[in-house]
Amino acid sequence: MADIVNQKLATYGAWTYRGAWLLEVTAALIGLATGLTLGYQAFSASDSTSMELILASAPFFMVALAELTKIPIATLLFSVSWWWKPIVLMFLVALAAITFETSRCGRSDPGRSGCVGQSTYPTRGRAPGGVGRIRRRIRSASAAV
């Protein structure tokens, strides 16, 4: 009887593991798609360079990669000694917090979200002391030479 229960638990565990990987890969693909979409929108809405497109998309790409590290770190949590368990657990909780914060910022209204990058990006180039002023200074300095 115990062998049958252990075999069923192993089967359920394998399916749970596959489901967790499917969830993490899906979350990573959503993060990549969000990064590409928001980066392209920011790029097409302004006179941005390709570097600004990369910088606008980079946080979402980093979170997509962080998504894929959660399951290996959770697996590591069960195999390390007791001295390392709190450290590995802190990394796992930090990864979960990063994912939560990114999804919160991605779903919320930029004006009320508290997500600084999202609420200031469209006006950053036109803000006093912003990138627009620096560009004008560089252009005027290069025209003077």
C-alpha cells in the first residue's frame, strides 16, 4: 500500500514540476512580450535612439530571466545544508518580490501606480534638466566647433 502511495506522489510531483516550469516559461514569455511592446511604444512615440529602446525594455528582459531561475533555486533550497537555507530562501523571496513588483507596475495606471519609471518616461526628455536639455547643449556645442 505504501509503495502505491509513494508512486502516486512521485507522479503528482512530476506533474507539479512540469506545471511549475510551464507557468515560469509562460511568465517569462509574457515578460519578454511586455518588454518588447513597451519598448517599441516608447521608441515610436518619441525621437528616441535604439539605445533608449533597449533601456526601456531591459528591466522586463531581466525579470523574464529571473523568472526562469526560480525553480532551480527552489530545488536548491531542498538540497543545501541548513546553514545555506536562509540565504537561498532570501534569494527566492527577492525573486518573487521582483516578479510581483514588475507585474504590479505593468498592470497599473501610470499616474497612480507609484512606478516612477512608468510615470515619468513620456516626459523625461522634456523635463527641465532632462535629456532634451542635454541634447540641445551637445548640439549647440558641436555646432559652435
